[in-house]
Amino acid sequence: SQQGEEDPQALSIQEGENATMNCSYKTSINNLQWYRQNSGRGLVHLILIRSNEREKHSGRLRVTLDTSKKSSSLLITASRAADTASYFCATDARREGGSNYKLTFGKGTLLTVNP
Amino acid sequence: DSGVTQTPKHLITATGQRVTLRCSPRSGDLSVYWYQQSLDQGLQFLIQYYNGEERAKGNILERFSAQQFPDLHSELNLSSLELGDSALYFCASSPREPDTQYFGPGTRLTVL
């Protein structure tokens, strides 16, 4: 089953508006990452937030993490048409009974920013 | 450009065939990850190698296998292909684990 689940599945906004995407996960994590994917292309890393951090900023991106609720949100401010893409959260959790790590992706939020 | 290269970009083959996908990680990255992305299953982790050794396994079918060579490039072998194997296959690399993963452009496999 998916560790991270993004919400909403799709989001359509106008240029200049803010976009908020949420991610929920099930098990304890070491860190949570957000990636972006333009249609049919490879994923691009946006930001990583560690389990002991609550908020992180990078340019127009703001990520929050609430480990008590097992959830994270990605806010893109002043959106642009070029922000149109799918956004994925990925959790990096210690595997059961071992020290190996596995990055698990959600199914993504498709963001469309209309000019 | 992430620095991760994958070949080929596109692959069209028939059911029952075998193909090999190749990945070259970023210079200096020791970890290589393989993912399969399809419309119905989303992005699924297949397998990870670290400095030549298998480190973690995900939803990888027995018909699929992978290896990482001494020069750190990796190959994913898919055999007895089925229609449902049609997907985008991504390779990613990272300098250590856990860490940011850098994705290649992907190989689009179409099984007819």
C-alpha cells in the first residue's frame, strides 16, 4: 500500500494564486520529501524536511510537517503557469527489522495553473 | 539535467521478450534506485543498489532482475514481458541513504 497519499488528486488554479497540497502517511518517518514531475519526465527534488523539523522554506515553496498527525503540506505561493506539474510526497522510513531505507512515493497531485 | 542518464529513451517490444535498461548515476553517487511508473499503480519502488550490493527490494517481479557494476552503472533486466509491463522506468541515484534522489529522464517501455 502507498505510504504517502496526496490530497487533492488534482488542483486547478489561476496564475498568482497559492496552491496547497497535502500528504498523509502511515508509519514513522526519518524525513519527508516533495518532488515535482512534468508530464512524462523524470522527477525533480524540491525540498526535504526532517522528522524533527516543523517548517521549511525554499523560494516560493513552504513545507510543513506534523508528525503527530502524520501529515505534511506543500504550499506554492504566487503560482505561475510553469508550476503546472504533478507533485509527489515521498517518505523515507526505516524498514522493519533492519537498517535499510526505502523511499515510498504517493500517487501525486496534478496541479494545473491557468494563465 | 540531473546528471543521471538512462538508455534507451524508448523501447517497443513484444510479449515474451527480454529487455535491458541501463542507468548511469551521477558522478560519485553510490546508490542507484529503480522505479516503475504506470497510470494505475503510480510510482513503485523496485530495487536499490548501494556500491554494487543489493540494499532494498520493493515490488519487483521475479521476472525482473537488476545489478550494479563496479563502475556503478546499473542495469534492469525485464524478461518474459507482458502487456502490463508497459510503463515508464526511472532510475535515480543518491550519494548516500537516506538522501535526496536524483532522477533520470526515464525509459518508456511499450510491450505490444
